[in-house]
Amino acid sequence: MHFYEIHEGDEDVGAAVLLAHDEPMEPFEFFELVKKARALVLDAYEEDSLAEAIANELQRSGGFTHVTDSLLVASVNVDEKEENTYLLTEEGDTRTLFMSREENGEPQNGEDEEQS
């Protein structure tokens, strides 16, 4: 799997999207595909950003996969503190948070599940 990025705006504020493709391609070839997709969607797109619209067009027409949060299987937050390191999964409308629970300041073996 090979990954490509499209971003817009300055470095501090803007949108970035990630695309995946089974076959490698030269950066200039990817650039040309992005410019063609941009021309197709520029005047009328419904996505929140031009970068997302281009990524969706490349998914429709170029064999790319637009890597979005909906494709995530699991998300892990890490921190130097154990209590701030946890797993978050999402299935349908249910989000499940897995974290270690401490009793009397001592970590417990295993994981506790909390749903929200």
C-alpha cells in the first residue's frame, strides 16, 4: 500500500487528506492526477474542503482509497501517564472506551469497558 497526501491552507490552519493506492506512482504523476481532479470538482463540490473533494474524485476515478475516520478500526490515545492511555473503538453509533482502572492508587489487571 502506498500513501499520498493532499493539503490546503497554511501549515497552521487547513485541511489535509490521506489517500492510499495499491500501486506506487511517481510524485509528478500523482500531482497531475490531483490537478485533473481539481479541475473537475472546483466549481461544484459538497465536501467541507477542496482537498476532500479531490480525494473523493480520485477514489471514484483513480483507484485510490480516501482514508477517513470512517475507515478507522481503533484509535489509541497515548500519554506519559497510564490513566491517559486508552483505546477508543467505534461501531455504528456506539463508541467504546477501554482503559485501565485503578483502585487505591494501584493499577488493576485487565481492562474495564465504558460505553458512551
